Amino acid sequence: MLSYINKHPVSHFIWLTAVEIILALAMIYVFPLQYLFMVIFPLPVALMVRKYHLNLAVLVLIGIALLMCLMTGNVLNIISSIIQYGIIGLAIGLLYKNHVSPLQSLTMLILLSIITTIFIFIIMYINSGISPFHIGKEYFAGVKEVSRWYRELNLLNAEEQKQLLKQLKNIINLFIILMPGTTIIGTIITCFLSYVLTGRIFKRMGYKINKLPPFSTWQCSWQIIWGLIAGLSLLLLGDEFGLAWMSNTGKNILYVLSFIFTILGISVLVYVLKKWKARAIFKVFLLVIMLLYWPFTLSFVMSLGLLDSVINLRRKQKKKE
């Protein structure tokens, strides 16, 4: 198939356009597999940028978006899926076409994921008036069902029921507040998977690509500390002056950064385990202990990622190597 595509560029263009239309329809109508199609959708867009031109890929993407709007009538859904992941596909194609290093590419894709997701939330707020920090209020209905279920079965006394429902409401409320951050993290993961899959396809098609460095060498620039400062500042100022939106924004910034620091911390941990000259059984024993005490491990790994971003914990060892 790939050899046929390379020999027939016109049919290649038509094939790519048809695939984009099919994936766009699948993202909208095949809800159980929506995430899978979100990962795949940027691939043909990136391939069109790499093989043809950015302008052509943009025109095709706009045409598909207009076609989907006419077919579904749901403009917001089109913007939040086709346009967002289409832009990600354009970015991936440009990054590969210009031979940008993988770590720089991933950094740019993370920033793009954050910007596009924030843009989607702004459009949703303008369209419906619902704040991003109040999406999913229907989850509170489940708390009432739990309360009714406990009352009917008499499993807990009145005071215990009250405490349990209070805890459930707090958990659900936190979940709703962090929904924007969760969406951003999901988009970041989608971008990473799309980037890796696109690279493999390009390699099979004969394009020269830069290999992704080993996971144990992944590192982030120290400038990420400004995001941490911004998140803490917004959280503290919001609580001080009673501005819920400011406090919630700070919480979501810290939530997204905690995910990034955790990934970087795991990278540091993998690096240390690879360099640690000990028997495999000791390494396995250490990992089992860390899994058993996962709350402490999570905090420790997150701290490792933060410290490595600031002071580069692996610098001396890398110089020796």
C-alpha cells in the first residue's frame, strides 16, 4: 500500500482526504472509540503537510470542517474535535518536515495542546455560558442516588451517611474543578501518541526523521518553574480575595504541572535504576516497595521531576559519559 501511494501522488491526495473525512465522521458518531480516532486523525493531516504543502492541508481541513458543520449542524463539536486535532496534525507535519528535535517538538506540542484546549473552553463559555470549572455538575445527581440507596438499606446511621455524602460531594467537586486540567492532560497524551505514530509511518515511507531519545534522558527546561510560580500565585491570590475562578485556574495549572513533573521524575528514576550496578532482584524489590507505598512514591517522583528541571540532577553523570 505504501509503495503504491508513493508512486501515485494524485491518488495519494484523494486517499488522504477520504481518510480524513471518514475519521472526522467517526470522531463525531462513534463515541466509544472517539479517543482512538482523535489519536489517528492528525496522522493524515501531518502526512499531507509533509508530502504536499501546509496551505493545501489547511484548505482541505477547512473544507472537511465546513462539510461536517453542514452534515451535523453542531459547530461547537466540530471546533472541539476536528479543528483542534487538525491543528495538532498540521503542527506535527511541520515539525517533522523541518526536522525539529523530538524533545523540542514535544514541548511545542504540549504548549499547543494547552492553548487549543483553553481556546475550546473559551468558545464553550461564550456559546453556553457554562464555566469550564462547572462542567459535569450532573455528577452530583449520583450523590443523591447513593444517599437514597443507603437510606433504603439502612447500612449506615444518619451521622455516618452525612459524613459519607459530604466526602463524596467534596471529591466530586474537586473532580469538576480539575476537569479543564484533566482535558489538557488527555490532549497532551493524544498529541504524544499521534506524534510517535506519525513518525513511524514517515519512517516506513522512507522519510528521514529524528529518533525519540531514550525515556531515561527526557528533561524539561528550567523555565517550567514559572508555570509553578504562576499556579501558586493564582491559587493563593484567589483564596485571599475570594475569587473562585482565579483559585481554580491556579489549581488546574498545578494539576497539569504535577502530571508533567511526575513523567519527568519517572524518567530520572529509570535513569538511576539503569545506572545502578545492582542485581535485578534488588531493583525489583525496590519497585515493589515503591508500589506498596505509592502515595509517598508519587510525591517523591514528582519532587524528582521538579528538581531535575531546576538543577539538572543528571548533569554530572552525563558529562562523565
